[in-house]
Amino acid sequence: MIKLENISFDHCIKCTVCTIYCPVARATHHFPGPKQSGPDMERLRIKSPGLLDDSLKYCTNCKRCEIACPSNVKIADLIQSSKWRYFRKAFRVRDFFLARTDLMGGVATRASFLVNFFIKLFPVKFFLDRFMKIPSERRFPRYAQGTFRAWYKKHRKEQEAFAEKAVYFHGCYVNYNNHDLGKDVVTVLNAMNVGVIVTDEKCCGVPLIANGYIDKARKNALFNIESLARSASESGARIVSASSSCSFALKHEYPNLLELDNSAIFDGLDYITRFIHERFEKGNVPAMGPVPVRAAYHSPCHLERMGGVMNTIEVLKKIPGLELTILHSECCGIAGTYGFKKEYYKVAQKVGDELFKRIERANPEIVITDCETCKWQIEMSTPYRVEHPVTVLARAIDGKKL
Amino acid sequence: MKRIETEAIVIGGGATGAGTLRDLSLRGVRAVLIEKSDIASGTTGRNHGLLHSGTRYAVNDLESARECIRENKILKKIARHCIEDTGGLFVTLPEDDPSYHGKLIEHCKYAGIRCEEVSVQEALRIEPNLNPNILAALRVPDGTIDPFRLTSANVLDAQERGATVLTHTGVSGIIREGDRAIGVRCRDRRTGVELEVFGGIIVNASGVWGQEICASAGIALRMFPSKGSMVIIDYRINNVVVNRCRVPSDGDIIVPGDTVSLIGTTSKKVEYDKIDEITVDEDEIATLLESGEKLIPNVSRTRVLRAYCGVRPLIAVSGEMDGREISRGIVLIDHERRDSVGGLITIAGGKLMTYRLMAEMAADLACAKLKVRKKCRTQKTALPGSERKLDQAKSVKFFTGIPNSVVGSTLYRHGQRIRNILHREKRNYGLICECEMVTEGEIEYALKKLNVKDIVDLRRRTRIGMGPCQGQLCAYRAAGLFVKYDSATSAESNKMLVDFLEERWKGIKPVLWGDALREVEFCYWIYQGLFGLGDVRFPEEGEDR
Amino acid sequence: MRYDCVIIGGGLSGLTCGIRLAEKGARCAVISTGMSALHFSSGSIDLFGNEGEGKIVFRPFEYLEKFIGSNPLHPYARCGSSRVREALFYFRDQLDLEDIDLYNNDDANHFHVTTLGTLKPTFFSQRSVFNEKIRLAFEKKSKIAALNFEGYRDFYPELAVINLKRNVLFRNIEISSGKILYPDYGDPQRNPFEYRSIDIARIFDTERYLEDLAAQIRTAAGDAAFAAMPAFLGITNFKRHHQLLQQLTGLLIYEIPTLPPSILGMRIDNALKSRFAALGGVYIAGDTVRGGTIAGGRLESVFTENGGSSALYAGSFVLASGSFFSGGLVSEFSRVREPVFGLRVYSHAERSKWHAQEFFPRNGHPFLEFGVETDERFNPLTDDGQRLGNLYCTGALLPHYNPIREGSGGGVAVSTGYRAAELILAGNR
């Protein structure tokens, strides 16, 4: 049965507006655009799965088509779900590992210096490129030694002492790659008299979805919904995430794409800048020192889709001394694991080209963005350092150098 | 005045006329087909496209049921590319008389129709969109048939064997010589050119309009027109034909047809002089949607693309009854015997399913009159495009580089003839109709080979403008291609663009709500707000030539 | 979240309103479900083009004076003709700040040419559609070359030329047609037979190809003074590249709106958004307002699909959510409704009266005149008869005018949007 939620293609009135705003169709002519790959083809796929075109694999799931659509068609969802509804899944070692960020992280953080060292070596890069089809040009994020959770365990008591608390979904990146961001979240929330609760969690599922591991993604999702809902109801807290893609998955991909009921967490869940902005509005603004830095802000696609960009901007505007340029909204091209694949690498870089140029024109000291994969992409493709808005906020609070 | 001499004249370009033309051509008889509009533009193109297994008739009309299952088996061999062997279900709803189920099984046995009882669970597996509350289900060898493709393939084959086809040519009278009909007088409705066609035998295969043809030869023949209405929904909501297991009545079938599904059918008596003006009534739409929803609940949430109606070509045999109770049996009339007018025969009644049989019967009689001793070959000879089994995977491989969706759709519509249409030149597979994947190459082929005179005709050959947007992007492009391929002047192209959009409008008007209304607002905005098509002045005929 | 004003709908009307408010210092947010109908518009701003029955309005403001008297429910009547003028010229000045120059024929309408070679009366047009030079060249009966890219599926000059030649205004004007080729820009995979106007606009936005294109245009146009092309001469660098192309070719380069997407319309859309952002406005894209809280005849807050339970509060609200196309109105089997607040709607009870019998009727389709009933301050009524004093309805959502038949869509959107802003500002003072 075609699920009722999935027949949004029926509302498409063929206005073609989505094709204008698709960064992939602009970058590569292999991709016929969201209208054709989504609603147009869906009618044909229902008729016969044999009419499926490979070209839809070029879609990065950036969701810009859905933002543009005046008919509320879930275009990107249609394309994404086609990947597993119609393609027979061939096992690929690369996709298996790229999709399992928590497995990789769990192993790598035990001996991060070795991993970080080896991954830069030519023979390793050659091997990855040649046999794993991971382009040698691609720079990998560094792994941290140990996990954020281990650090948190030592600080749990003091966090639980706060009257108001927030359940923090840290995600794989903070746990395995960047503990500092997690600590910055703690700094900022604590400065606003909010304690941070970390509960059991699994990878949000974004890389699993992108690589077609839907059953695994559903399993993780069910675990997360249950765990976050329980923890939030116990402490009466809201749930926050500082990764725009994790929060997007928890909030929107779970019901729309994985067809799971996430109503237990939907209303209580915020991307962190919304949580902060709401409190700022109510006068809960921590004492901040100046951060005299020239910064350019890049809004990640999934935050755009959630409508959360204005929160980040409003929060950043509150930081004294910060000289902020808002970059025109463009996709950076990496789209999670997409840019790690040799067949899409060139497309990914071309998609990001417009953004890179705009950053250069803005000539900032740092770039600010909410998404970790955007950060990797921009740091690899431009000479600029990229920081998370919460990190910048934390420096304003603790006075340390950014 | 132009004059054509031939052996046989067939009046009417529906499935029966086209089938007769082909049958005659296969027997080596030179023939001319005259159609007042486009092929398959009358009753043929206005049904739900069901490849009957005969089950629907098994209880009431055993004779028709037997004909159906026989022809069903033949068509599956000779018209592969016009047919989808989807299978069908007869389902009993909680409010239906449960005894009909058993009766149907029994009568199918008499008719020789393989009818198999399946569990509700199994029925839901076969057709997951089915109403889960059904009580019982039967599986039958129903399928779907595309009447446009079927008729066009018959015509194409006949033309390749030397037949002549005159579409958009109306018969203005039968030419008689004493007690014989020796030819027809007609007029090209587009150019206004008059012509006369002479032949040894005239086959009147003009369906419900046969009454007028007979009248013009001085013969009284009474048709009993009955209107049937259907609605088309935006996508293929079911992949298996779903029938309601009850005494035939309104809205008891949903047929998947290419990329859409159709809910059929109503039955309403109409006066003969109104047959060219019939429209779908509001209450018919409500009935069809209500009944459709009972079979497949998603119907209520799906966009209705259009509604349309056709006239059943039933010959009034006796008394005035409801259209549905009259036998849909085949009527072959030798007017020499019936009315003492030689040279004219009428083939009528029947249904799309039995078009080939009707053609065979008409051609047998025609050949007897012409003293041609050739046997009918249409039972075995495949239609052009259906020569071999269709293999999508092979075609996709053969046309590597062209998107699967284009290859698959072209193959689906034209069968083996895909090789005459597609090639790897970019111009050839550039999309014109983005909903139904119609390429410039397919349009070029249709313009050159398939008797296409305007965009409405083109739609019947290719499905251009039949998708959700109903021609909003492709109609203008198609109009441009008519000029590009010298099939029309610029002025004619402008005119056919208006005609096409007006033709689409007729079907949309009755279902104008929801997304269909949004689509219309958008389409009207483009063609009137942006293009000013309604302001184009069309001068009197001939002014621009 | 709290704003001074929340505007539902990010099209021509909503953004005009937002710009006016933001310019006066109000904190504004615009929420838009998808991209606006500007993406399909001619890119000219119509004021009033047709009286009906095929009669063209030549001096729209003069016409409005008497029209308003006999059509008191028309949105123009509710604005008043002097305010309509004020709004339109305000709009022009705002676009000017974003490098989109709009030209008018003093107080008279001018024509723009359509894809099918018919003429549409309009009030403001972009530099490639109307200006003094174009007018003079046309009066001198200069030769026109209609040019197109070889293989571009969305424009067929022949279909336009035949209709232009039949038009008395084009009597004695020579019109030729010609083809130019896409520049070779290195991606062999793309099927040029599937380009849309947006793909070509991106070619023109890239300076690299301009010289090659100019040379081709020059050759294809022969001795013509005009090169008329489908509207795809770029978006981001349009003004500069249009000037450059005219210099390089020595021709007047004229644009004709095409099948969607409309590049001419997108330029205006971009300019309005950019202006709004520059004034500090917040534009929330891809979100849909689902409802609001009403108390004491006032709309207190609205909530959106993405926002869930956290509402947006404001002193005033503007509903500029468009017609059926944009979702401002919703039609069902037997009724028309306003989906966000369930406001009182003007429509017909019988569905068969929603439309005319022909697709191209003489007097337009009635459904285009449906909309949310308001009082003269553009305040609507809820279904239970409560007047919402701080909610203003503007643009295509309004009833009692027919944008296509009258040729008034753009003007109504701009002037009602502007009028709502003025009313809100006056109320706050």
C-alpha cells in the first residue's frame, strides 16, 4: 500500500520551481532535477519499478527543493526513499563503514593519534581511493582520543544539580571527533543556569539513511525516540542538539522518511540556537565579553529546511564585538557522506563552489556554521577556519580566545 | 473534386473500422478508411480500457463471456504492446449480496473462464491498496488494453500493407447507383476539400453514428445510445483490475491504465440527437468516487484528473430497456438482404474486446461480396510492435545512455517499433512531455507515421498532455514541433494549441476542485496571463495560406 | 518569538508590505510556504490593462478614477487611486535600490510582447522590455530579429511572428527569425534539448560567454535593430550584462517572457528578498502557517508546521498567502475555504459556477474572483463573524477582481500590500 503520507507527489502541479533551486542540477547535468526525479518519476515508478533512473542517486538530500515547493511536496523524501524502495541493495564495504559513524568512532577514538596519522599517509589514501572509492583529495575529520561521554561522566553530578536542565543529544561528531563543542554547549547552557543531561543515544541515522541502511536507521531511531523521551519526561527538560543535521533527522526525517511516530519528542526538541534564542528573548542572557572577530555565517541546508536559521543569526547578533556577514544561502556540497564518495566528489565540490567564492568575497577571519560536515567541507575547500555558533558564544562567555 | 477508386471502403476509424481495414489489407484487398475525426476518437477511446476476461458478463450474458475470453487469449498474443496482463479481482464488500460470489464461480465454469477463489489476505497481497474490509475475492484473467494504441497499430499495419487512411474526413453521403451503394462522398474537415471514394463494398463500422450513415443511404437503422461516464485519477492507484462482485451497476470497477487509474462506469440513456453533446453529470462523478472509494480507500485522497463519457453503440433490438440490459452482442447486417441495398454492410454492437472478431466477420462478408477467397489471418498475425515479447531490460541495455524511464515508456507505448523511434542523438530523446516521458523523437515519429493532424491526435498516439499537468508545459512545445517538422503552418499551430487546451478543459471542468483547480489556475495563467493565447485572432479560412 | 508584524506569504504583496514596514523600523518576519508566483509572472507590473470585451485601457490612472466609483468592492477602490499611484512608485524606487530599473510610459500603459506574439498592456517593465529607446526604435519601424537557441524547447519564434505580423501596430515592420548556438561550456552530458530558461540564464550570468554570444547574436540578427529573445538573459548580473550585450552587438536586446520558470519574474523576486533582508527583515522559507490564537477580535500569535507548539507573536499580521495556486485558498468538492484561519470567503455555492464553459472565455473564470472578504481596511471576518482588527489581507487572496481578465494582478498585489503597511504604521503611531 502506498502510505498516505507518501502521496504528496500527487499535489505537484509541475511548476518547475524546485528545479531552479536545486544545487545539484545546477552543478551537474547528470541530475535531471528534483521535479523529474521526484514527483514526475514517482508516478512512473509506481507503474513499473523498471522505469527507475539511476540519475536520482545524485540527489544530496539537501531539501532545498522542498523549501522552494509551493505545493508542499516532499520531493527530497520521495527521491531518498526511492533509493531503498526500488534499488536492490548491493553491499558496499565503503558505504557500510561510512554509514556507521558510531562504530567507526568507537574504534578510532581508542587510538585516535594512530588513525589520524595513518589516514593522511599516501599508501592509505591510495588504497582508499583505488579500492574503496573514497577520493584521495578528501580530507578526513580528525578523531579525538576517548569520547565526550567519558568526559561527561565525570561532570554528571554538577550538571544534575541545576534546577533547570536540558537533555543534550550530542551526536557522533561531538562524541568521537570534537569534545570541545560538547564542552562549549555545557559552558553556554550552564551560563544560562541550565544543566546538561546526557542520556543513552545512537547515531541519529542520517548517514544510514543516505546509504540505504533503512532497517538499521529505524532501529536507531526507535532507540533514540524512546531514550530521549524517557530522559526528558523524567527531568521535565527540553531536548537540544547542536548538530543541525541530527536535529533535522530526529524531528523531520523520523516521521517523514522513516515513517516513525516521534510525537513523544517532536515538541520538546530544539536545535540549540532556538533553545538559546527563546531564553535570550525572555531576558536570560548570560554576561558576555567581546569577541572582536570578523565572521561570515553559512546556513546549512537542513537548518534552512527546519526554519532555524534566524535563531542562529539572532543569537550571534547578541555577541558583542562580533562582526557578522550573513552569506547568501548556498549548499556546501558535502551532504554528509556524499562528498566522501569518489563518484560524487567532483559534483560535491562544484555544488560548493558558489559558497566558497562568496566566503572569499566576504574575506572573514573565521566562518561560522551549525553543521559539522559543512565545516569539514569549507575547511577543506577554503583556507578559513570554521566554528560552531555555540563555540563562539562560549568564548564570549568564558573570555578565552576564539 | 478529388476521386479515389478502391476495392473496399471502411467508414469509421474506431477499433472495429481499423481492425476491418487491417483484416482486409492482410487478405490483399485494397481499402480506404474514412474517419470524420481522429482514429479512436469516438466510443473506442472512451471506455475504461479493460481487457475483459468475460467474468463481468458470465452471469447475465454467457455468449458475450465466451467471446471475451476467446478474444482475450488472442489479443494477449497479437497485441502485446497494447496490453498489460495485470490480472483482475472480483471483491465482495460487506454490503454486497454474498451469494453473487458463488454464482459467478459457477458461471465462469460454463464460460470457460479461469476463476479462482483467493483468501482476503491473498487478495490484499495481490493488490495492497484494496479496501481491507472486503469479505471475499476471486482472481480472474482480466487485464488492461490501450484502445488508442490498439487502433493505431491496426491502422499502421494496414497502411504498411497499402491501405489508405483519411482522417478528419466526414462522410456527407452514400453514392448510390440503382439499388447499389457504390461509393461515398466526403469532405476533409480541415481543408474543406471535397472528394469521392468508390469501391466494390462499403463497410459501415461507424458504431453509434452508423444510424446516420445508413440514413444517408436511405436505410432505417435504429441505434440505442447509452452513455457511460468514467473518471481518471492522477496515478496508478491499483496495479490489478479491481471489480466489485455484484450484479453490474454504477462504479463497480477500477482499471489501472498506463500511469493512471480509471473508475468506471455509469449507464444513462441518451437521445440519439444528443450523442455529440453528452457531458458528464455532477451526480455521476459523485457516484463514481463514492463507489471507487469503497473498493480502494485512497481514491478519496487522490487528485481526479478528468472525467469523460462515451456512447455505447448498442443496436436497439426490441423494446426500450436500460442500456445495461441489452446484449452487447455483435450485429452484422448485410443490407442487400435486409434492405435490398447492395454494396453496403454494417458491423455494430459488440465491444472493444471483440473488435477483432467483429472485423473478421465484416471482412469475411465483404470478401464474399468481392469474391475474394482469402482466409482471415488476424488471429495469428501480430500487430506492428507486438512481433516479439517485450523485454524492457534488453531495450534498456540496447539504448544505454538514454534514461530508463524514456526507454521503458517508449517501449511500453510502441513495442518493437521503439527501434524506429529512439536513437542516441540528444535531440531525439529530449523530453517534451515531462509527465508521460514523451520525447521529441517520439513526436517526430508520430507526426510522420501515425496520421497525426493536430495536438489532440498526437495525444492519442503518445500520451502527450495526459499526465497530471494536462498539457501545461508540453502543449506549447508540441505546437512548436508541428511547425519544426512541417506538419502545420504557424497559424495552424496557434489554432491547434487553442483546440487542444479546450479539449483538455472539457474533461477537467467537471472535476474542478482541489489540485485540479490549482493546476488549471496555473495553466490558465500561463496560456492567457502570460501568453495571451485567448487574444490570438484567427482569420477566416484561407486568409493566411 | 515576537515581532512587530508577521507576514504570511512571501510574494509580491507580502514582500512589498514587509519592505515598507521594515523601512519604517518595524521588526518583520515573512513566512512563505514555497517560492512565490513571481516565478511564473511576466516580470512587468500590470496596473489595469483591459476593460473587458477586448477593450484595452490606455491611461490606467484616469480609468481607475471612474472605475473605482462603480466597483466599490474592488481592491483598488479600497485603496483609493492616489494611494495606488503612491504604492506603485514606491515599489519602483525600492527595486531601483536593488539594481532593477522599471520603466513606465508616463501615465499611459505600454505593451509587452508575449511568447505567442500577442500584446499585453502593462504599466512597469524591465529595461529589456520597455524604455524610451525601445519606444523610439519601434516608432521608427525598425527591423526586428526574433532569435532563439537551437534546440531550446520552450520557445518557437515562428508561432509569435505570425501573430505579430497580423497586428496593425506591427504593420510595415520587418520581422525575421534566427538561431544561435549554445556556447561550448564543457559538459557534454547535458541534453541541450532539455534546457530550461534558468539554465540559459546562468550562461548569461557568466561573463565568460558574453562575447561569443554577442557575436552570434550580431550575425543572426543581420540588419535588424532589435534582437528579441526569450527572457533568459541572466538574473544576478542582468543589468550589467544586458548593457554589455547591447554595447557589444549594437542592438536593442528585447526579452519575451517564456514558459516557467520566468527569469523576468525571478529578478523581481530576488530584488525584493534582498531589499527586505537589507532592511533587517526575517524571511522564513519553506514553512507553513497552520493556525493562530484569536482573542478579543485580535490575532495574537500564529504557529507553523516546523515550529510546532512554539508560536510567533506579533502586534499585527498580514495574510498575503495568494490564491488557490499558492494555497491561500483551498477548494474542495463543494466549497472554497481559507485554510489558515477559516476566514469568511466569497465564492459560489455551486461548483459548476466556479468556471466558464470555455477555457478561454471572453470574461474570465469566476474562480479567479473568489477570495477572503474584508472590510475597507482589509480586515477579514472569521467564520463566526468576528472581525480581526489586526489581521490584514492583501494580494491575490482578495476577492472581487480578476487579475487575468483585467490585467491588474501586479498592481493589486503591490498597492494592497503597501496599503496594509500604511494602515499598520498608522495604527502604531
